[in-house]
Amino acid sequence: MLDPPARCSTSARLGSSICRQSDLTTPWYLNWIKTIANGAPELDIDKKAVWGAVWAGMRGKWMHRKLWEWAAIAEALAERGMLQAGK
């Protein structure tokens, strides 16, 4: 399991939205893509068979809608305390 990045000092919680270019330079997005990138090599062999190709296709493409989706979901869960053990 990946450890969530340190929380940014924003008071507004992430809500339902579409991917916007302005999101791709926010601290929460940049923190999550680093966390996701650092965790990708830790995937077991079965998960690498599926997600390895996806991740390899996005390597170096930090402005990617799918990566934004993963980061937005992770941020929303982290904001609500749902990435803690036992949740």
C-alpha cells in the first residue's frame, strides 16, 4: 500500500469535477503523481502485467487525464481520511 503524500495546506476539499489543465500544476496533483510513480515498481507480477504497460505509456507524461483521475481519487480519499489502515 502506498503512503499518501503530505497534505497540502488547502482548506477546500476536492469535489466532483472534470479534468482541467489548471489542476495539473496543483500541489495535490504533483504530490500524488510522485507517490504513484514511486509505488509503481513495487507492484507484484500479476499487477505489473496489467498496470505496468499503462504506467510505461504514461512515463514522462505528467499532463495525462488518466493520471489525473488516479490522483484526484487518491486526493479525495486522503482528504476524507479513507487511506488510513482499517478504512
